[in-house]
Amino acid sequence: MGCDGLGTRAVASPLESARFGCSVERLTVHAEHPASFTMVREAVLLSAADVIVLRYPADRVDWFAKLALLGRTAIFADSLSYWRLRPGDGRRPEPAQGLRTTTLTDAAAVATLVSEIFAAYGSHYSANPLFGATEALAGYQEWALRSAAEGSCLALGTAAAHLGLATLDEQGPRTEILLAGVVPEAQGQGLYAHLLKGIEDGTLARGAEEILISTQVHNTRVQRAWARYGFEPVSAVLTVHLVKSRRIIP
């Protein structure tokens, strides 16, 4: 979705459309494939979707005011901070007896862990009154289940219980961490670093060159954990929802 050699276009998101009961399209402008605002403007004007989820590099600081003039309601939805680690450079925690990371494929366990960990997570969906919290959480569960079906879901825990979960995109030379967290009752005990270690171990094993992760800029707690582990910030991305004005709920 987004920009490529053929131009800039919004691409339908059928899963989100079905989940939220309105037509949703996605348009992503990547820093490595730069696009002018004119290109984005044309893509927005050509779209008939109820909602366009637009993501673009945060250094395009003049874009939001221009987006607000395109005949849609522009909702500032979030600002993402991206962090990167070179595999092998992580500050690994000392081994903890009985604690391990394993590949998780059990659908029920994945759905339960996502619900426990991310029920209160303030994602970009929270900014839009058309997108309900229950449906947004179901979307995270679907996303995690796809990773699990591909063998790219890790669980952190003991023989008795799962304590954390990470879902991954492991294509090519990069491992991108899509979701990662520890269940609420186990937070604050240093377990998150063990989850990161499991991800780094798997990335090293397959010979990948980079681990990438992102979160909303307000989530400073997890960013401190990344910094302690050895991640470094590399970029920032803004998310804007462009909504047909007739669809906004008062």
C-alpha cells in the first residue's frame, strides 16, 4: 500500500472495513519512497472510502494543515516512534531459571494473551469515533493470529504459564516486532528484556541484519526499556484519519 514506482494510491483494507462497518483504505508514504503532497492530494481526492488511514514521515510538518482542506475531516490519530537494533548488540539479561521463549501457535492462547496485554492500549483507532475499542482489540487479535499461523509468534513464560507475547514480521534481512508485551500482573519484573532476548536470538539464528519496533510517542515506558536493551531511535511517522464528514459521529 502507498507509494511505489507506479505512483501514490490508497489501497482498500477489507478486514478493517468489515470490522468497523465502514469502508477503510490505507495510504502509506515511506521515507525511502518519497512522495510530494500533490501526489497524496490526488490519491485522497480519488478515494471514495469513508476513512483513509494515512501515514507519512513526521518531518512533513506542513501536511496536516493542507490535508484539512481536502473536503474530509482530518483526525490526528497518532505519532509513531521507530527504534532499531543490530542483532548481537542487545544488552541481554542474565538467564532466569525456568523462563523461556517458545513459538506459540495455539490460537486460543494467542487471542487470550493479546486481550490481556493490549486491552487498554491507546492505538490510532482510539482517536476516531467510528472505530470502537472492542473491534480494535479484535483487529489486534486477528493480526497476532496471522503471525502465529506463519510460525512468527513467540511466547515468554514458564512451564506453567504464558507471561508475554511477541508477534513478528520476519521477511528478508529485517525482523519487525509487530506486537510485544507482558501480561499486567507480570509487569515491572524485568521480564520484557527476556522477551526481547528471545526475539534477538531468533533474528541472529536466521541471519537477519536488523530488528525494528515502533510505538506511540506517548508510550515512554516501553521506549525506556528499548533504550536500556540497546535499541536506538531512527524515525517518526504520523497517522492521520481522513474521514468523509458525513460519517463523523457527533
